[in-house]
Amino acid sequence: MAKGKGPILASASQDRPSPGVDPSYTEGLSGGSFHGHTYAAQVARVAVDRETGDIRVMGLVAAWDVGTAINPLGVEGQIQGGTASGLGFALSERIIYDGSRVLNDSLMDYRMPTAVDVPAIEPHIVENPDQDGPFGAKSAGELPYVPVAGVIANAVHDAVGVRITDLPITPEKVLRALKAQRQQA
């Protein structure tokens, strides 16, 4: 894959005993805990303006192995909502401090994605039931948030050839990286 040839392929297996549940750890909870691992893949398509550094996310595809989707519509909503939230983490959300004072302490100054900023997010549910989960379910909560920044950073790199490793990925950082890229050429 490093040479740009061939499909991305992977396989894995795991043989694990059921962890059992110690009731002293679950006191007061409505159910026991389990360690079902949730797997995912995401892809983003971006447009990057080389003159302004502006990044526009054109679309995202997110596939999640949620074990058994007890409520498929709810799972799709979690995938879309978590992915949309991850866009803010990737592209705009940051707290700016002056010593211990927060400088952007209102929603006027703290940039979160709005409906206008969120592209089409295509959710895909993959079902591999987990032996420890209720009805075979795994987590479908906030996990879609996690890979978005890396996916966007990789898409920006694919689009313009610069790697941004500091979040959020702002137009200013893209412009600085593009300038450094031109100076090295």
C-alpha cells in the first residue's frame, strides 16, 4: 500500500474468554459491563483551496461494527451525530487561553459545526454480534467521533500533499504547510 498499489486489506481474530462480571463493580448500574470491541472505517472527501487554505468536507462514509444493531435507525443517528461532532474537533474547535483566562468563552467565539458545515454522512452498519453484549450488541455511542480528525488530516494530505498533525486543522496551518512545501521544492 505504501507504493500506492493494491487495495487496503486486513484481517484479525481474537479468542477471548468471557470476562465475567463482578457484581461489586456494577452496583447501582442497570446492567453489567462487557468488553466488546467496536471496529470502524471512515473515509472523507475534501476540497482544499490552495490560495486560502480553506478546507471543505464534501462527504464522509462511516462504517461501524456495532455487534447487533438493536435499533438500526438509532445506530445510524449515532454514527452521523458522532461523525458530525468529530468535524468540529478536526477543523475548528479549540479553547484559547491567556494564562488561566479563556478568551473564547462564548459560542460567538468558539466555532462549532452547524448544519451548514456538515456534509452528507453515509452511515454503514456492520453486524458481528458480540458474545458478551446484550443481544450481541457492542458500543455505538460516541465512538464515531474518534477517527474523524485522522480521516480529515489524511484527506487533506491526499488533496494537497501536506501533513497537518496539530488540531484543529485550520486554513492558517494549511497555508503555512503549503508555503513550507513550496520553499523546500
